[in-house]
Amino acid sequence: MKMYDYTLAPSPRRVRIFLAEKGIDVDLVQVDIMRNANRTPEFYQKNPLGSLPILELDDGSCLSESVAICRYFEEIQPAPPLFGVGAREKALVEMWNRRIELEIFAPVGHVWSHLSKVAEGRGRRFPEFGEIQKRAALDRIAWLDSELTSREFIAGPNYSIADITILCMLDFARTVDILIQPKQTNLARWYSNASSRPSATA
Amino acid sequence: MKMYDYTLAPSPRRVRIFLAEKGIDVDLVQVDIMRNANRTPEFYQKNPLGSLPILELDDGSCLSESVAICRYFEEIQPAPPLFGVGAREKALVEMWNRRIELEIFAPVGHVWSHLSKVAEGRGRRFPEFGEIQKRAALDRIAWLDSELTSREFIAGPNYSIADITILCMLDFARTVDILIQPKQTNLARWYSNASSRPSATA
């Protein structure tokens, strides 16, 4: 089993942190997506969408989409559970993971695509659209801070994949100058805890 | 238990079809989002994002995000399984569900927001961005057709939540003139089968 990875990209990092929390070791193969090393016929056979990460199983078949890869590992090694335990908690983890992805990570991605220097020349850009997405992301991050007022983790009593998604989103957001604000003390506390876990450096 | 629903919206429909496949009956409460009936303090207490569907449990607590609600029901009533069985199949269902959501449903949503008549006046629009998203959606639908060449369902041996996502996406896409093309015979066959299931009218 091996995973195709790119250290600097946020999606593969989600899986690396997940694996570190589980204590699972997987061989990593670096693919330099900024130099289009993923735009090859061989790579498209592994994932027709050309995106990372990809988990290649021992029979040569491949899984892509970071959360799908995480779910595979949750199934083959349930402990510690990172998708919740029991119907209600599993649903809350799914709900929060999606809220972070769709409401915050996605707009931050648009900011990267439409406003960042590093994404220049990678497609038609709409800077004004990027600015709207930036305001949306900032609003949602303020909401996230308020949600964290009275709890240690976002989705339930334990650290979960939704927390991993927040951590990767916040560190990626920083690269496009979207920062935790001084008055967002709940989020700052959460961030300090999450980024102090050994898994954060994975 | 009751679910807040809006018959014409694609996300609540995903859950209604899922429930119909499971044979589960849940009381539905209509919320007219086109008249902003979801923009009330009472509604924001149920879901701070103001979106549908919402499942209100008997203790008054709420779950939102359609896939999270579906997962709740999968856990309390596993048969028939709609998220797959076993690690590999569960991961494939998750992968396909996400591919359809992120690569096709999301661009179709942008087409609705930026180009459709019905979404006029609901926020700043970038028609040229909408056109790019439309081309992306059309490309991905062509890819989906090719993926369905040799299999009956998208993610594995059985009908799954990923098929439900395709059905709701295609029917929503039709409202913005994104149609199955005559040469896309695999997708047409898949669509004919999926929309003939009794659950499709839910």
C-alpha cells in the first residue's frame, strides 16, 4: 500500500494527520503538482481527476478523495475513532466536517484560485469573486469561533476528522492572508491545542 | 422526529430518496426558502447556516447537511445499506459521492447562482464565471457517462447514496439547461433506471 502525496497541499495533509492520529504508517510518494507531475496518462489512470491524495492498494486499485481514504482506514482500524461513535455522534462529525469543507474551506480555495500570487496563470480569474469569497470565509470563521465557545472539539466529546479539517483549512487560509483575529479567543485556544498535537506535523 | 424540507430544492430531495429506499417514514415540514422562510431567528437556532434539510430529533436537537442526516439513518437502520459494506466498498461510495458533489454538483450550483433567471437578485453575479462552470460541469458529465460504460451503479455492486446524488444533480442540472447528451448512452441508461425506482418520486 502506498499514498501519492504532496507535502505542501492541504488535502493530502488531512490524510497524513488522520494516519498519525491512528498510528498508521503508509509509504508516501511525492508528486509535484505545481510542476504538473499529476498531469500524466499514468497518473490519470490512478485518478481520472488528477488530484491528490491517492491511496494505491496492494492489488493496484486506487482510492482518491481524502475523506474516502480516511474512511477506509477508519474501517480497517477503528481505534481511535475519528468519525465518531454511535448514530448521533457519527452524524455530527459528518455534519461538522461538511460545514467546514463547504462553508469555509471551499471559499478559501476560491480565494487561493482567484487572488493568490501562486495561482496566477492557472486559469481565468475573477478577483472580485475572490473578494466576495474572502468575506464569506471571514464571516464563517467568526461563526466557527462562536461555536467553539463552550466546547473543546468541534463535533463532539473527542477530536475528530472535523477538527483535522479545521486545522488544515486554517493553515491553508493563512497562505492567503486569512488569519485568526485577535478577538477570536475560542478559535485561538482550539488552534493552539490542535496544532500542538504530534499529528499536526505529519 | 421531523424533517424541515422544501420539495423543489435538490438537497432535501437527496434525503427523501434515501429514506424512501430505506422504507423510513419521517414527518416533513415545508419551509419556503424562496420566500426566505428560513431567514428567521427560530430557524437559525435549528441551523445557523439557514440551509435545508434539517432533521429535528425528539429531544429537540437538530442535524443538518443532507449526507449527515442520511448517515444518521444508515446507522439506526442499516438495511438496505446505501453507504456500502466493508472498508473498500464504503470508501468507494464515499469517493464517488464526493466526486459527484464536488466536481459536478458544485459547478452546476454555480451555474444556477450566476446564470439562472430564478436566482436573479439573490447576490452579485459573474456570468462569465458561470459559463466556465457550465463547461466544467458538461465535461464532468461526459466523464461520468464513460465511467458508467461497464457498470450498473456508480460506486459498486449496489445502488448507493452516490447514485442518489447523481439523480438529484442531473434533475437539478436540467433546470439550468444542462442535459444528458444523445451520445451519452451509458448515462441515459443509468438515468432511466434510477428515475424508474419508486424512490425517485419521493
